[in-house]
Amino acid sequence: MLAAGAPAPGLPHGPLRPIEFATAAVLGGATVGLVTVGSLVPFAAALQLVAAVPMGLLSHRHRFRVLLGTTIAATLVTFVAAGLVPATNLIGVAVVGGIIGTVKRRHGGLLAVLGLSTLAGLTMASFSVGLLLLFSGSRQLLFDSIRNSAQGVENLAARQRQLEPLGRAVANLTGDVLHWWWAFMGGGIVAAMMVSGVFSWFVLGSVLDRLAWLPGRDDLLDGPADDRAVAPLPVTLRGVTFRYPGARTDALHGIDMTVRVGEFVAVVGHNGSGKSTLTRILAGRSPSTGTVTRPGSAGLGVLGGTAMVLQRPESQTLGVLVADDVVWGLPTEIAAEVDIEGLLGEVGLAGMGRRETATLSGGQQQRLAVAAALARRPTLLIADEATSMIDPAGRRDLVALLADLPRRHPMAVILVTHHEADAAAADRVVHLRDGRSVDHLPAWPRPVRDTRRRPMGEPVLELRGVRHTYNRGTPWEAPALHGIDLSVRRGEALLIVGGNGSGKSTLAWIMAGLTVPSEGSCELVESNGAHPVYKRIGKVQLAFQHSRLQLQRQDVGTEIEDWGGRGSAAVARALDAVGLDRALASHSVEELSGGQAKRVVLAAIVASRPQVVVLDEPLAGLDPEGRAGVVELLARLRDSGLTLIVISHDVADMAAVCDRTVHLRDGHIVEKDSTAPAFATQGHDVTGGAR
């Protein structure tokens, strides 16, 4: 049994696997971007210092041929896009990243890095010197250019008596360097590689250590090699148990189920119940014990095999245009046969083939992911929490679409979800709890209206005529907000609701000062007057929809300190404020559940002492227990005097803690809640502001 995060001892053999191609494409593209920008854009050279990170990750997780193939492809792309010098830089970056990743994978140390860096430096030095020896004419032109530059410096220095010795020194040094050019060039390359290796060992090495929690090369979605013909259904699980490396308990235990063509099966469970682990088994992952029987291979990502639609559709969107994304990655001859318009019409995106994928709402992106999956003609389609990030109307429409697919295609659909309501249309429902199949799940109490215990104060945030257009002045401009007028009072809990694409997230970023509106103003009212929020960064904090993206430190305590909670006492107070055990301060952020990650972000925000907190979809992706816990936490923060602005489409749950509701539709405020909360300050209109 391997320790958690430890790489597997044996590397795979044979042709490159789909997961290796996918990883190479993503990390190679990142390296090309970093090297190209760092080489061509003034003052961006520092990007090349981090360009070795993607290549380091690649060599740490995969075999040498993956790194070699990625380096060759990335070098050619860089040469075409930026020229010879950036392409040469990319080779150096790949060598350094490969050395650090390989040494880390083999549990080596600094001496191994020095040895490999020296060997790589000698190889590159021999190659460079050999080229100049071979092409003597080019060498002479280069040397003449250097001599002329040195002569120019000497002539300029001769005009100033005090600089004349410096000019002669430059000329003499240039002569010596050109006389012994092979030694200077070779020694310089070797020294540069050794310095780069040592520097990258401490910088890149720490990044790889930080990412040790990630699955090793035997990726969780990448099953073992199966040379049988693709035939994922019917699939039968008998006594299936799965335990992750280093875990103390089973993620799944004793699962029995069968999925056949024509079925729509719902798998319902709360966070940590084993739902995603079950989808990995169905997609081809081998169980720890038990048997999985199917007539052929699962064929994940292969034509006629298994396709997956994930929780975050943007992670699966690769094409610039909708039509391109549908057939992205398919062989040319297969892509030419796909009825793109027919598939888009089937999923409710008729006529959108020429639209940019970046302009789609969350629900539309999920539909696009389904269309791209259908283009692979799957026999088994797995939708893993595909409904958790979209609004209720979009969720109902997507479930109806998925339920209808097995009736129109020879396939089965498995929907994994937190919501019992999503399972209403299913032919069969599998309930999971603590990794086991159960008859039903416990009913968690819904949040109830929490009475305000502290009065609100004067306005603290004022928005007047706020408009925003993305890509303004270009053919791709996309208006998002149209004349927003809003006033938020100190200590208020304001709920802003709307469907996907209504402009909620754009408004959140403007309120936090991270986006400057195209027109209008968003001002923070302080004791010394009103100031544009974008000039008061940090006074209004934004909690992202995906909390894990905001956690950048190794452990919880360090994360909170980095936001402003100086000392263990401040960290403890911040954890107390969000209802977390103080012992969690020493835990890695990678160990946090979705609900815990949201609370840690809020603890860090509380420690930074902001005037206003904007929360973008704080309930997204949480099960009923987690949702109730976050609502209860927000009520406590509201009653502590903190001003909360909640951006959400979960009206029923969030209305229990918020004083007022503002509705957005297509970038306009169209409705407001006129219910006045208790303890409102006398003489103020608590529902006003949305004018």
C-alpha cells in the first residue's frame, strides 16, 4: 500500500495513454504561454522563472517519453509563434523542470540535482560550441558584431578622460572572451544550468512538495489498460470496495448494482458519501476488492465508450466557438461526420454554434458539455454533480435533458447529485451514505428565518449607474450590467439573486473593487468620505464561489495569518468566529471538505477586518447539511456587525439570513423584497437602494 500522494513505483509501458496526452497538452500549453510572454513582453521576464513548474509537474507524474514529446511539440509551437530565442529558452526550461521533477519522483536530493544539471549543462555547451565551430561564417559575423560594439564603447569612453580606462578594459575583456570563446561559452552554460538547477530545486521543489497530495501517475480517472473492445454496458458491481492509498477507512464498501442500456440512474448522497468514487469505478477504475463485470473495456473518452460531464463545465470547455468545442479532440474524419447543429438543437443550444464559449451562462456551458459528450456517441454517460453550480430552472432543464437521452439513444445515463429532487425522473435511485448503499438518506433541517439581533447603520456601499461591458470597443464586446443603482447599509445582509448569466458575478467583482465598471461608480463610504472601491482594495473582500481557489498556503493557520490574523491567538479567534475547531489550524488545506474550505476562507476574511464581505454563491456544491451550516454561520457574522452581500440563486435558503433581496435579470435590477427586518434603524428605508 502506497502512502497518500506517493507516486506509484512502476511506470506504465506502451503507447501514451489518453490521460498522458491530456496532461501533456495542458501543461505544455502553459509552458509555451509563460516562456513566450516572458521572452517578448518587457518587464515580464520573471514569468520564465515559473515556466519550469508545468514541466516539473509533468516529469514528476509521468514517464520520460511524455516530457520529451511535450518538449518537442512545445518548442515547435514556440518557434513558430515567437522565434528562435524563446524556443531555445523553452528547451532550457524543460530541461530544468525535467531534472527537478525526476529527482523529486525518485526521492533524490540536491546533489542529484547538481549532478544532472552539470551533465545537462555540458551537453548543451557541447552542442552550442559545436554549432559555432561547424558554422564558421555565422560565428565570424557574430564575433565581428561583438567587436564593433566593444569598439563603439571604447570610442565613447575616450571622449571623457575619466572613462578612458573603462573603455580600454571593455575592449581588452572582449578580445580575451572572443579568443577563448569556447571556454567562456561552455563554462557559462554549465554554470547557468547549475545555478538554475539549485534555484529551481528550492522553488519548484517546494511546489511539487505542496502538490504531493494529488493522485500519482495512476490517475483516479484513468483505469488500468484494457485491450478488449470498447463495451462499457451492461456493467455489474458485486461487493465493490475502494480505499484510497493511505486512507484509514473505505470510500466505498460492499456496493452491488447493475446499469444497463436504456436506464437513467440517479446516485444521491451528501459530501463524502462516496459518489465521485463510484463514478470512477464505473468509468474504469479498479476496485480495491470486489468485482466489476462488463463485456468490454469502459473506454473512457473513447468513441462508443464512457463520457463524463463534470461539476464545473468551464473545466471541460476547450474550443473558442461553441461548434468547435463540440468536436474538440475528435479525429478529423470523425469530426466531419458529426451533426453539430443537430446535437446543439438536441441539448437546447440551437443556433449558437458561432457564439464564443466564454459568453455562455453556466447552464448553457453544461448543455454544451453534454453535446460534446454525445458527439463521442457514448454508451455510458456519467454526469458528476453537473447540476450543483446552476440555478434551479437550469437544474430542472438539465435533469430533463439527461433523463430523455436514454430514450433517444442506445445508452445509459448516471446522474450524481446532492439533490433528491433531481432523482425524481430516474428509473432507479442509489442512495449512498458513508460509502455504503442505504434505503434513504437522513433529512437535514432547512434553514429557518433568523431574527436580526443588531440594528443596521448608515449606507456603507453606494452604486450609481453602474454599467459594464466585457471586451468593450471590440467585435466581441458583451454587455453584462445595465445601469445598476444600489445602496447597502452597514451591518446589512443583502441577497442578490438571479439566474445564470444575469450579471451576478460581474456585480460581485465590481463591489469588491476587482473590476472597474465601464460606466458609473461604486463607492465605499468611510468616515473621511466616499472613495471608489477599486482604490480601497481589501476594504471589501470577496469570497469566491470555488473556495479552494483562494487557499494558497500549506496549512489553515498560515493561510489565516497571511490574510491578516497575526499570531496564534488571532488565528484562534478567526476559527472561533466561523465555528471551526482551533485544532484545524495545523491541518493542510488539502484535507478540507467543501464546507470547511468555505469556512476557512471566511475565517481568513474575518481576520483581515474588512468593512464589507461579498460572497459569490456560498452554497454552491454543498450538500444539505453543509448548506444549513453556512447559513447559520452567515447569521452569526451578520449579528457581529459585518456587512454581507450574498450573490446567489438559492433564494429559499439564503432568504433565512438576509434582510433584503434584489433580483437581477439580464444585467438589470427588476425586483426587490419589501419585507422590513426587525431591529432596523429608525428613520431609514431598509428596502431602499434599488432604485
